[in-house]
Amino acid sequence: MPRVLCWYGIALAVLIADQLTKAWIVGAYSYGDSTLITSFFNLVRVHNYGAAFSFLSDAGGWQRYGLSVLAAIVSVIIVVWISRQPVQRWLESLALALILGGALGNLYDRVTLGYVVDFLDFHWSGHHFPAFNVADSGISVGAVLLIIDVFINRDDGR
């Protein structure tokens, strides 16, 4: 059981880091404000009403509830999935913990605010990557780790 708590602790750490950074941005920036940090990176306060990379952001409002329900269902599935992981599947468990923390961070925003606060803005030659946040980073890194895990453990009989 203690190893499971470790994975849930990582998810909680991602959730807390996400919410603390978003609270700082909301307190320090008005909507649309930005600060140039480097030639390729800004801090900016934007609101994402859709999913990743603003997908469905102009879908008329249903996406708040639809994406919230989806995130809640996926989070429950991941909690159960982590609890059933064998010890040797640590990379998969880590990936799932990162995804869980990120999903819960964005779910909290969507439920309480109606949108997700994004603030990390990378750009190059006038082209901006869609702004994102710590939760999105956890989800993305977790997804990459899941893919890596598939290649590492594809022959383990599962």
C-alpha cells in the first residue's frame, strides 16, 4: 500500500504546484497581460475554455461540463489503475500519477472558474505555441512516459 501512496503523492504534488502557479498568475496578471522573460518565452494570463491547445474553446459552453465529466471519469479510472499496478511497473505508475495530477488541476479550474488558466507561452519567429500550464505539462510528460513504457515493457506478458 505505501507504494500506491507514493504515486498518489506525486499526483497531489502536481495538483498543488499547478494550483499555486495559477493562483500566482491570477494575482499578478490581469487577463491578457504578459511579461517577456526571454526571446522565446513569455508569462501570460489567458483563459482556455476548451481542451488542450484550446481545442473546442468556441464550442458554445457545453465543453465546460463535458470536459469536466470526462476528466472526472478518467481520473477515477487512473486512481484504480494505479492501485492495481505491480511494483515493477514503476514507470507506468509515474506516468499515470503525472496525468492524474494534471487532470485534477485542470478539472478544478474548469469546475470552479469555467475555464482553465494558462500562462506559459513559448514562441519563435512570431509563431506562438498555445499557452499551457503545469497541469498540461504533467499530462504531456505522463503521456510521453506511457509511450516509452509501452516500448520498454512490451514483452512482459501483460
